Amino acid sequence: MTTTTATAATALTPSAALDRLIPLLARARHGIMLDARSPAGFGHEQIGIQAGMMEVPLHLLELVRHNFEARAPLVSRVGLNGPLDELLMAFVLWRPASIFSRESGWRHAIPVEAQRAIAEALTRAPIPPCLFVDGGHELAALWPLDRPVDVRRGLGPAGKLLVTMAEVLGGDIDAARDPGNVTIPIGGRVRNWNATEPDPVRVFALTDRVHPFESLAEAFGVHGEEASK
């Protein structure tokens, strides 16, 4: 299991994590589609989250209880495979590195040194994240926005903010540049393809705040025309 001092708070229970996340994701005006991946490494289901939904779908809870890995996009689309629509949360993502152990062979994981660097970086964040997701081999810090940011005409200022946040906090720059193809784990167990026990997804609620886009942009040094909307 990946650990970091950035997640010193107690992890939410799986149902409490979904109770917190689903209403935030359901602010997308066209809704979003979640992906639930089989723990065996094959097969998946898609679950629609309608705009304004406040309750977690029972089928999603059932899949999470059966150790499916539930993943959610942070940028909504117009239709299932349509153009980008709205940025729902600002984020920084740290992706896995391959490491070898005698017990499990090659496996994706985040080395302890990298975990420490991430934790240190988060202490320097001008605005701390509200949510932190530990997906075993990937970590995500989330800043829910007080209202989604329209990106139908391009990522523009939203993209500039995501890249800047990744640069400041040492995150995955490629993910920040292409947020429409980013999903994060929000429940269940992380799917893997070896004999090791899959890591559970852990969600930590650090604050209850949501942030105006402009406040985040100013705090991370994206000013003037770069942050205008």
C-alpha cells in the first residue's frame, strides 16, 4: 500500500468516499460516465451519473463491494465520446513507476522516496488540496471547483492552471496537458495483473471547501489574461 504523510487524516469508508465525490462529479451539466473495472483484469462496466445526482447508485456500491475499481473523469464531455465540456476539479496526478521485488516480481508502485517528495511538495501548495486519493500505484490531489469551468472552446486558462499546478507540485505534466483522458480511482480495489493482493482505493477528505477557479489561479501564479475567462 502506498503511504504518504500528506494523507495523515483518516481515510473515508468506501461508501462515505462515494457520498462525497458523486455530488461533486454530478455538477457536470451533461452528467458523466464512470468506469468500473473487474478485479480480475478483464471486463468492465460503465455507470452513468446524471446531472444533479446526489445519491450514489446502488449498482456502483455493489460493484465496489465486489472489488471492482471505479474510476471517474475530472473533465466532462458532451455525450459519451463527444468533445470536452467542463472541468469539474483541479487536480495534480502522480503516476506509477515500475519496481521489482522478489515477492511480486515487476509491479507498478510509487517508491518511498517519491512519496516523501510528494508529501513535501503538498506542504508548499499555496492552497492545500481538499481531497487526496491513494490508488496504490497512483496518487491524486483534488481541488473541487465552486462551479465547473467551461472548456468547450479549448482548455485555455483551465489548462494553464492544471499544467502550472503539476509543475509546482512535481506532478504528471502529460496528464495536466491532456486532462480529458485522465480518470482517477474513486472506490474499490486497484486492478492489477499479477498474483499480489490488489490495493484498496483510499480517499481522504482534508477539507470541505470548494474553490473559485480565479482563487486557485491567483494562488498558483496564473495571472492576468492567462486566468481570465
